[in-house]
Amino acid sequence: MDVKTKRRTVTENGDTGEELVLATLIGNGDDLARLVRHAFEMGQPHGLLPQLNYIVKKEEAEIEEICKTHYEEFILAVDELRGVLVDAEELKSELQSDNFKLQQVGSNLLVKLEELLESYSIKKNVIEAIKMSKNCIEVLDLCVKCNNHISEGQFYSALKTVDLLEKNHLKNIPAKTLKIMIEKRIPVIKSHIEKQVCSHVNEWMVHVRSSAKTIGQTAIGRAASVRQRDEEMLEQLRKAEEQNISRLEDLAYALDVEEVDEDSALKFDLTRLYRACYIHNCLGKLEQFREYYYKNRLLQLNSDLEISSSQPFVESYQTYLAQIAGYFIVEHRVLRTAGGLLVIDQIETMWETAVAKMTSVLESQFSHMGSATHLLLVKDYVTLLGSTLRLYGYDVGPLLEVLDKSCDKYHALLLEECRQQIVDVLNNDSYEQMVIKKDTDYENTLLSFNLQTSDIMPAFPYVAPFSSMVPDACRIVRSFIKGSFDYLSHGLRNNFFDVVRKYLDKFLIDVLNELILSTINSGNISMPQAMQIAANTSVLERACDFFLQHAAQLCGIPVRSVERPQASLPAKVVLKTSRDAAYLALLTLINSKIDEFMALTENINWTSEAIMQDVNDYMNELVIYLDSVLSTAQQRLPLEAVYKVGSGALEHISKSIMAAFSSDSVKRFNANAVASINTDLEMLESFADERFDTAGLGEIYKDGSFKDCLIEARQLINLLLSSQPENFMDPVIREKNYYALDYKKVASICDKFKDSADGLFGSLSNKNTKQSARKKSLDILKKRLKDFN
């Protein structure tokens, strides 16, 4: 309180403002350093120093004042301090005594303490060492484990161990040397694992390549079994359709890739590939491994696509195609299960490469093949390859297009092979009717080709109307149809019946019919051979319907659709024409033989003085020959052909008789010669009527007969024997009785007719009168004929 009064007094006694500020700051215990620093910074320290000195003096005066005011208390305090000092000395003495005692006791404890601290330090170091050792041991254990995994080929486990070392233990390894060593070994280990995995993948690639052929053959064999099963089902469907069976739903079968994959032979191990893929993924090198795998597999594919030059293609094509099939089956499995190791674009690139090479190889090989059988075998295997790989999603269209383009080449080879077979059949044919001794032969020979003329089983032995050439040719035609169907089936075309029909027609026309015509026109066949060829051709013409139905049945076309007349083969018409050509050749041979008999008419006495009661020898021989010809024709040929043969032969005889009268060697003839010829003609007419009736032709040709074929010769004989031959010039009478005669021939023949006095008319009672009248009548006829000319 006194202090405050003093300060207030000082201030009131004229302290300046600055002094008051400094005093206030000092009284408050504030730091004057800032004010001093500020004064020096402002460059005015001189003004501050006097103020500070003044304040110091004032403070000293104030302290002195305070001391004067409180000196008694100060003395008391000093006395107390002296007492305290005595006490302090005593305390110090005690403390020294206690300290000495404490030092004596604490020295031993200090030693123990130091020992304890040292022990603690050792313990701490030991614990740290144990901890470090355990860490190192754990790291080394992991290293040992990693080595064991690598030695056992467990690369994924080894890689996981390395990853554990690298991420969790490497930074905590206390041993620098060990840490450096492990840091250096980790890349080496990873590289080693990568090399080992790649080595295993290479071994797997070699193994799977060697197994690809077996895989492909197994898959293609499975496809072949399925195809056979399908064909059997189709056959059952056809039979069911023929028997009008309605429940056909059980006859269905489908094959998918899952079912194919279930085959044990198609199960191949991809574990190494999966492991390699996963390990490269862990190493962060999956993309590099993908490229490595794709590149090496593509190299293998290019090697597989090269054909062997040391072995003919027809002997190696199955191995070649099976290898490729196995390759793409493996790649399909890799694509589906290897976690993106391959992509669709890579598979498509490999497949396009393979297709381009295979199509090139097939086109080249097909162009050099000289056997339809070989081409068919390759084609069949290619379609099986297509069926197999189509299940795995591959586009096999280009391969089937190659087969389609080779269709003409195959059929050209097939036609040539079948042509040679037909040639051999024709050359080996005996041209004798087949004798069938048992029902099985009948079924194999006639029923199997629908050649029977009756549904009733005949008695055995049965003589067929054809020779062995017919069933042999039918078998060849049937095999041709099967060969054509086999090539066209399972290709690009679904409905190929029209193609099979086209080639069938070509075979029948250009091969079978051409060879038959060549045989007919060769000039080296006899009459029995020509007759048998005609009979065979007629049967083959009828067999055309069977051939067409067989082709339709194979192609799955309803048979009823080809049973219509308008659906028949053009070859049927062509064979009919060839049959007619055979009939013509037969008639030519028959007529040639008839000419030999008719040449004997030159031995006839055309001016005989007596009438012969018996027929001439040539006519007896001619009738015997005709009887033999017609009997044989009746056994071998249909009635229509028998009629053609008989009528053609008799027409030729009629013309030969006309030619005999017109022959230059006959200068003149008389009525006796005409009467002799009439006797011959009557015998021939009687034979003609008998053969016509016994052959059963009367039921078919009710308005005609064999006898009508002799009408020209008959009308000439009737004219020459007529008592009024001039009636020939009467149009009405000529149209009725002599319509078959040509007036020019009649005129030429009448010029040679010189009746003798002792002739037919000369023997009559009024012979002179009648002879004169006849001569007159003939003269009138001759004159009128000359006038007519």
C-alpha cells in the first residue's frame, strides 16, 4: 500500500509520459527487449538511455525507502536465517553421516545394480537375437519349402511361397547378407519356375500333338458310328413309311459335343496347360504366355498341314485329316476351359489357315486321282471330318464346296469304271437264257431288280427270258447309283435326287445303251445273239423304273413321286430305241439268212412243162428255219417283238418272191412256174397262220396276222393265175384284190409271163380257145400297163 502511494506520488511529481510507460512495463514484469530493439531499429537509442538511467535511480531510491521502512523485519529475518544456518549445518552433518552410511550400503547395491543392468542388457540382446534367429529360421524354412516344391514340381506352391517371402518376410529379415541373398535369388527362382513350366508346356505340346491323331480318329469314328446309326434309322423310317407305321418319334437320335466329349478316348489331360496359364498369370506374364502358346501351336498346325511325299495320299489321308481334327478338338477344349488362353479370333485364324491348306491339298489330290473308289473314300472321310468338327463350331463349308466341285470328276471316273465293267459283262455274256434252279437265285436275279413278270413264284428250274448280262448289268447300275448317292450324301446339298437322277440317266444312255448299240452295230453277232440282245434290252428298259425307284429310295424321296409315267427316265426311251435297233439288226440277220434260202429260187424251172405237186426244197428249208426263229423268239422275246420278227421275216419273203419274178436271171416264166410258186406260198401261209395262233398273237392283233405280211406275193400270184388279168386295170377291182401291187412291177413281171401251148391252159378241153382268150387278156393287160406308164 505504501509502495503504491509512493509510485502515485512520483508520477504526480512530474514524471514524463515515456518514463511512466517504462515504469509501468517494468512494474508489470514485461520484457523491455522489444522496446529497446525498436529504439535501436528506429535509430534513436540515445533518447532511451537517459530514461532507463532515470528509472534505475528511481528504483534504487524506492528500494532504499522500502528497506528503511522494513529494516526491523529484515533484522529478524536475518536472525532467523542464522538459526536456520545452524540447523542447516547440523542437517548437513547428519546428511553427510547418512550419506556415508548410504554410500557404504549402496556401493554393494550399485555393483549388483550394474550387474543386473548388464544382465538386462544381455537378456535384451539374447531375446532380440532369438527373435532375429526365429525370423531367419522362418525365412529359411520358407526357402527350404520353396526348394522342395520346386524339386517336386509343385511350381504354384513354390511361387506362393516366394510371394509370401517377398511380401511378408523380406523387409523384416534382420540379417543383411541373408536379405541380399534372398533378394537376388527370388528373380532366379521365378525365372526357373517359368522355364520349368514352359518346358512342361512344350512336353505337353509334343504329347498332345502325338495324341491328336488318336483323338481325331476316335472322334471321326464316333461320327461314322452315328452316321451308320442314322442310316439305319432312315431305313427303318422308309420301311415304316411303306408299312404306314404312324409312331416314328422313337426313331430319332441327335449327337452333341457334350456326348462326344464323354468318350473316354477323347479325354485328354490339360492340367499342365492350366498350371502354366495360372503360374504365368501369377508372374504377371499371362499375355506373354498366350502369345507363346499361340505361336507354337500355330507352328505345329502348319507342320501338320504339310502332306507326306513319301506315302501316297490315298494311304495317308486318314492320318492327315485325323491329325487336323484332333488338333482342333484340343484347341476347342482349350478355348472353353483354359480361362482365356485363346480367343475366338485366334481359333478362327488357325481354322482359316487349316481350311485354306486342306482345300488346296484336296483340290490338287482330286485332280490327280484316277480311281472313283479312292476319291469316294477320301470324300467320305472328309465329310466325317466335317461332321465331327461342325459339332465343335467350326465352319466346314469350304471343305464341302471342294467335294461339290469334284462331283463331275468323281462321276466321270465312276462312269469310266462302270463302262469297263459293262464291257466285261458283254464280252463274257453267253447270250443264252439263264436257267435258275432255286428260289434264292430267283430272288437275287429277278426279284431284287423287279424283273419278274408275275408275282407267282415259278417252278424250278426256271428259264429266264434274258441272259446273264441283264442281272450283271443291273448290279453294276445299282452300284453306280449307290456310288453316286454316297458321294452326294452328307455334302452341301440336302436334296440331291435330281443330281443322282441326272448321272443315272447319263450312265444308262452314254454307257450302257452306247455299249449295247456298239455290240449291235459291230456286225460280229449272230442271229441268236441279236435276238438275246433284243430280249435283254427290252428287260433293261423295264428295269429303268426300278433304277429310278431305287435312287429315290436311297435319297429319301417318296417312291410314289417317281412312279408317274411323266417322271420316268429319258434313258427308258433311248433303250427302247436301242431295242428297236436290236430288232432291226435281228431282222437284218434273219432276212440275210432268208435271202440265202430265196437264192435257191434260181434253181426253179420257170418254164416247166409240168405242174409240180410238191413244194420246192427251198421252201421246206425256209419254213423249218422260220419255225426255229419264231420258236426261239417266242421263248425270249415279248409277244410284241415276236410279231415284229415274224411279220418282218414274212414281209421280206414276200418281197423276195416279188424280186424273184423281177430278177434279170428270169427271162420268162409260164403258168406252171406260177402254180409251183403258189404251192410254196400256200405252205408258207399255212405256217404263218399256225404260228400266229400258237403264239397267242390273235388276242393282241385281232385285225392282223402273219399271213397278211405275204399279201403282195399272194396278190401277184392270184393276178398271174387269174383268167381275167386285165381286171387289174379296173380301179375298183384293183383296190379290192390287188391293192398291195405296184403297177410298174406288175408290168415288168407280165412282160416275162409267156404261157406255153402245153401249159396250164393248153391242157383244157377247149385249150386253143381258152389259151387264145388268156393270151388275149394278158396282151390287153400289157398294153394297158404300157399305156398307163
